[in-house]
Amino acid sequence: MSVPHLERATEFGNAASFWVEYPSGLVDLTRTTHLPQGPLTAGDVQDGQAHEAPVPPLQSSTQFEIPVEGDRVLRLAKQRSAFVIIDMQNYFLHPELRTHTTGLACVDPLLKVVPALRSQDVKILWVNWGLTEHELTTIPPALVRGFSKGTRPGFGGKLQGDFGRLLMRGEYNSDLYGPLQGLYEEGKKAGTDVWIHKNRMSGLWGYQTELDLYLEQNGITTLFFAGVNSDQCVLGTLVDAYFRGYDCIVVRDGTATTSPTGGLENVLYNSRNSYGFVTDSEKIVDAIGKAK
């Protein structure tokens, strides 16, 4: 269900971190142009005489726009945006280790959308499990138990064949699945892609995680999200990002889960109605292609 367009331009947030939404359906997340009344001084919504507020022209060298669900278009700052791709690793996707049909279906959309976002100077952040020996001694019991059910050997345990120890850094099961590993290597060489380790379901759990530091040090404010599983590690990182004040955009066809019906749907519903926005790879690729 689409939310009706606003009747007048409205500013949300505070003096330093704000969005401006226009009656056309454009939502400006760049934090560059306040409404004519000036920055917010109190409260969280600017609601003065903004009926005829002009829409600032798109600065195509530093900004780009993409459509999202709900009949909205987002204006984003290129160098303040990042694509967070979570746990697209062999352990979660390789057919010899598990059946994850919907997860594998996310590979092709990612192969298309990653190059498109790179072309807009959006950083590509591959956020993955990658444990050290020390971290094995710090993981809480609920998490250890969850990864030790059935025939699973648990964190650090030996997997079948050449897959190595479960989710340890440098092991084959911790590599990205199939062509995604090559996609990352390509981006690493070009300086567009970064590999970030995590040791919890959320890449932003704890004080100054590797992901947290990267985002802060690089002035990132807007995050696209994809990966597996939607209602576990993706959701954990997404919600923590939302709590920290990042703009959150879920790429619908880039995320999946092995959970029963309702798991993915819940994430998408709340992402669109609470946490931020939902789009898909086709919308992103088409919009970027038309803008060139």
C-alpha cells in the first residue's frame, strides 16, 4: 500500500542530520539543503510555510536518484552511501553444505547491481562472519548453541571436504559464494570494495566494530542492504544501523532467508514502513543507466 504524497515539503530530523520530502515524492537524503525556513531548531518536523518550496537541482557529479517502493524517489549523496552485503558466504549458500535456493537466487541481482552502484562511487562493503581463535572464547552460549545444532560442528569445527573450519577467517567456507568472490576481488583491486569481518549476527553489535568504524571514518550516512539471512544477520545489522541514525534501504531481490513464510515478509514490511525504504536491483540499475 502506497502512502499518499505529502501536501507540502517537510523536513525531518535535526539541524545536522535531516531529510526533506517534497510533494512530488522526492525524498532528499543528502543533508545538503534545508527548507527555506532554515534548519530545525527544535522538534523533529519542520512545518512552516513550505507549500511552494523549490526542489534543489540534482548535482549529478555528487548525487544520484533511485526509485523505491511506495511511489517515492530517493536523492542520495554518492560518497556518503555504501552497499552492505551480508554473509553471502559458502557456509550459508554452497549446495554441498545446505539447500538455500532463495539465497542462491540473490546472486544474479547482486552481480548486476554492484557494478551499477560502483559507477556512482558507492562503496561496496562485504560484511561476513570471520572468527579468530580469541573470538571463539568470547561468543555467548545462545549463539554457540544455535550454530551447533544437528550435524553442525559449531564455530571453529571442521567441516566436510576442503571447506575448513566453520566461519573462521581464511577458510573456504568463509569465502563468498561462487562468482561473488571474484566480484569482490575485482572491486578490491579497483579500491571500491571492502571486506569487513563480524563476530555476531549484527555487524554493528558492540563498541566500535569494524563496520561501525568504517562508516564513521568515511562519513557514510546511507546504507543499502542485501544478503542472508534476511531475518537474522541482515535484520540484526539493519536494525542496529537504524538505531544509530543511518538511512536504510533494503534491496528486495538481494536478500533471502531459509525461515518459514513470514520471515522475509516481516523484514520487508518493516523496512518500508519503519526502518527506511525498499527497492530492487532492476530499479537501481535502470535509474543509474538512464542517468548516464
